[in-house]
Amino acid sequence: SSGINAEYGGQHSVALALFSVAGITDFLDGQIARKFPSQRSLLGTIIDPIGDKMLMGLTTLSVWYTGQLPSWLLCIILGRDILLLSGGLAVKYKSLSHFSIKELFNFTDGTIEVKPGWHGKLNMCLQLCAIIGCLGAPIWSMENSLFLKYYLYFTGVMGVYSLIQYILTYKSVMSKIQHKPVWMKEEDKKL
């Protein structure tokens, strides 16, 4: 990993600046959508979370690849996101009266909504700061910082805690759904 760090060493400032700009603009976009409902769009409600996960996922993979993020934390961050997506799809599947791929990925019908709790928001903030810390560590000569090391441990613990909370929420939501979807009949598909 030190060879990779040496190879990409001059790019840390650029990566940190780009990640910071992406994070700030994403935050501002969310604030604008909340304060000015006329600026919300259906497409935005679908694309924004996907963009967030892509930004965090790809940046996390990149920081891990350069040896700045431990493998165990990569597994927690990406594993949590994969499990959250899977849980969301499972809840959505169970809430459908008739199954079709189109309906499974129709997030605009409002059948089931699992909103992020404080733990999810805190976890996202911790992950953002962990990535900023990892990207900035070579710039600020903090590669061997105990603070960064323990901060990464804390981020991992909170990631696991947040995942457990979401699992409990999904379990509660699933227990309230009374029916199981049936496969859509051919005549229904034509409608």
C-alpha cells in the first residue's frame, strides 16, 4: 500500500478538494429541496440517494485501494449499504399486492417508507469525516495519528449500530405487512 500511496501521493489535495465540493453541493441541494418545495422533483428524490451512495461507495473504495482505509471498515461501510438496499427491496417486495419488476422499483407510489433515523444521519456524517480524514492524513502528516485510528474504530462501531437499528426497523415494518405479493398475471401486465 505504501507504493500506491507514493504513486498517488500528489493527488490527495485534489481528491480532498473534489470530495469536499461534492459533499458541500450535495448538502446545499438537500437544503434547497427542503426549504423550497417547488425545487423538488420526483427524479431528484430517486437520483439523489443513488448519487449519495455512488459518491460514498466509490470514494470509500478509492481510499481503501490507496491503503488509507482499513479493509474491515470498507466491509462495514459497503456491507451496510448493500444490506440496507436489500432490506428496502425486501420490504417493498412484501408490500406489493402484485409483483412486477416495474412495481418493485417504483419508489414513487409511497407504499412503504423507511426514513433514516438519527443513527443513520450520524453514521453518514461520521463516514464523510472518516473519508475526509483519510484523504487529508497525508496532507496534514497524520497517517499514524491515534486520533484518526480511534475515529475510524468509532465510525465502524456506529456503522454496525446503525445497521442493527435499520434491521430492527425493517423487521417491525415487515411484521405489519399482512399480505405476500402474487406474481402478476399476463392480463394484468397489459394494463
